[in-house]
Amino acid sequence: MRALIVVDIQNDFTAGGSLAVPGGEEIIPLTNELQGYFDLVVATQDWHPKDHQSFASNHPGRKPFDVLKLNDIHQVLWPDHCVQGTHGAAFHDKLNMEHVAAIFRKGMNPEIDSYSGFFDNGHLQNTGLAGYLRDRKVEEVFVCGLAGDYCVYYTAIDALKEGFETYFISDVTRPIDLEGFQKATFDVLRQGGKVIVASQILG
């Protein structure tokens, strides 16, 4: 079984959003096209409470993209984004959700951020995604979405650690930082993953 994991294609990460990834909405047509080529499609969704400690607004005197220690983990402080129940947290309206069998929400604990679709950043709690995939006999996972150097990257790394054959679809993601994206794809390769483009799936 092969599964496509669609990571965080939400309004706040696309044009006009509070943490818009450059060109984030450009990947939606290919994401929609890819879904029909997989046995299973799942999506992840950033879903933060207003008091989330990764928000710069919750740290007086700090500004977005400052870095501090949060529960002994280095934390980038972000603009408020994907707050539960808001328009920004909703999936982009052009993203086809008809094939999506399950949605895995992350980032709900205000004390710790969650980039990966599998675990929070401290690996203290899992989302249930790995068990869900195993129950459905998934052996290969293909990861795409936003942002390539953060949530897509960490989802791919955790998929590898969970024992799945993992493919990072490089042209169906967009990064916040290009240099960070290059490092991320190199690390996926270094840890045993494969970096591919959509045409290798679409034929």
C-alpha cells in the first residue's frame, strides 16, 4: 500500500495568510492530481490554541522569527497562525479533500510546537498517524505540502524513523527558506529517504 501525506495546505500558509509560504498555493493543482494515484490519502492540519507558546505575540518583547528555548527545545517564534476555528486554519478552498480519508491535527498543546505529522517536536506525544498507516498495511509514504523546510521535512524524517519507505516530492512543496530546504532534502536522503518529483508518479 502507498499513502500520500498532504501536509498543512492551509490558508495561513498560502497567499494572504499570516505565515504565507512563498508560492505555497502553486502546489495545489499538482497535489490534487497526485491524489488519484494513491491507495490512501491523509492530511495534516496545524491547529493551534490562541495561547500557543510558539507565537511571538505570547512573548512580550519578542518578535516573529526570534529563537528561544521552550521546554529545552529551540523554538522559532512565529506570527500567530492556524488558530483553531479560524479561516486561517482551514484548508485552502482549492485543495481537493474528496480523497482524504483522515485528517491528523497537530500543535494543539500550547507548551510545545508540532512540525511533524507524526509527533510533537519533543516526541512526547504521537498523533496516531503511524498506527493508522500500519493498520492499513501502508509500507510506502509520499510526502508533500507546506512548508518544505519545516513541517514536510519533519514529517518525512519521522516517517523514516517509523520504518516507512519514504518519498519526499520536492516539486510539490514550497519552503520558507531555500537554503533550509536544500539542507532538508539532503538530510532526507542521508537518512534513507528518496527525493522525487511529481512526474515520476504521474508517468
